[in-house]
Amino acid sequence: MIIAANWKMNPPLADAGQLVSAYTQTNFDGVQRVLFPPHPYLVHMAMRLEGSGILLGGQDCHQSAAGAFTGDVAAGMLRECGASMVLLGHSERRAGHGESDELVAAKASAALEAGLSTMICIGESLDERERGRAEEVVSRQLDKSLPDGVPADRLVIAYEPVWAIGTGKVASETEIGAMHQSVSRQLAELGLGGVPILYGGSVKPDNAASILAIDDVGGALVGGASLKADDFAAICAAAELAV
Ligand code: PEP
């Protein structure tokens, strides 16, 4: 089970220090935690996480190794700051920064080149789900967002229905089960069987156990609830029971 915390552009640094301290005071057997803090906090977080077993990741990277890209961050820089993973293709980047599947794949290639593992997000919009196109859209995103030759042991997929992110709405167990089964089948066809498939979208302490018990759900990508130490710990405890 992998439980990943996506802090997005939160919280203030002083609160981040307290939050990460709370993370490190807990331990969950069989649960790999990953923290994606804002980029300026990486070095600070790397020091705080030392010896905790919690992995550190960046929330994005550029597709080039270096150059004149003001405001961007290279995968190698994330690595130098203590990250071992990068989150790519989150729907907030796809929507807010116009990131295409092809760009996500190029960023993933750069990340692999720099020695990072990749967590690639895919997920349909509400309109696509309502029109019965969810599986087709997610399958196309998966196909096009993966870089050539990605090794299975450096890839994690996060299925996040866009309409469930930060909204309090959660996909039903049937919807999650069907999508994870379809993604799992497609990964196996691509020679990537066994790659963990996380669910993301309003995972909270009160729904974590039932979501994590669904077949082919290998963990959760958690946004809002990861900013509350007790809520994040409760989700990790549910994962420990689901292992
Ligand atoms: C996310 O940011 O990936 C996410 C799933 O957010 P939330 O848990 O707040 O829906």
C-alpha cells in the first residue's frame, strides 16, 4: 500500500514543519508513505524525513534537464534536494497549465533520466463520465502519458476522477473497482503488470477503509486530508489494515 500526501500550494512553512513532525512520529507496517510538498520546502523536508522511511517527491518537473526556463524546476534538481519521486500530470496541472499527455510523457522521461521514480495521474472529467466515456478517456491518457521503456518498478499510477478532487465527492466503489481493473489490465498488456494503482479524490478517514479494500487499489493519493496530521494518520492506519 502506498499513501501519498499531495500538499499542493499549502501550508505556510511553520505549519509544514509541525505537520511533517507529526508524520514522522507515526509508523504503519506495510504502508509506504510519500510526501509531495511545495518545491521550496524540499530540502527542509528532506532533513525532517531522514530515517523516517517516508519518501519525498516533487509536485512537477520540467521536460528538459537544464536551460532558460524561468520558474521551472528540473528533475535532477528535485533529486539533489532529496526527492526520489515526482508527481506528474495532476489534473490541476493539466487544466491550469495546459499540460498534454505528450508533455507528461516527456516530463516522465526526464524524471527517469534523472533517477527519479514517477507517479503519473490520469482521470476523467465529470462531463466525460456522464457521457459514458470515462474508461476510453483514461485508457488514452494512460497510453499517451507513459514514456517509452518506463520500468515497472519506477512507476506508480494515480487514478483521480477530476470531479472528485477537492470536492468531497467520491467515486462509488463500483466505479473505482471497474476503472482500476481496466487500468490494471492495460498495464499488464503493456508489460507493466504489478504497477501500483492509487485512487485519489476526496479520500478521508471515513471512506479510506472501504476504498482501500477494493480490488486493484494499491493505495491513495491524498490532497486535503493530508494537511491534517490526524486525518492522514487515520488513512494510513486504514491502509495498514488493508495490507
Ligand atoms: C489530489 O490533490 O490529488 C487530491 C486527490 O485531492 P483531495 O484529496 O483533496 O481530493
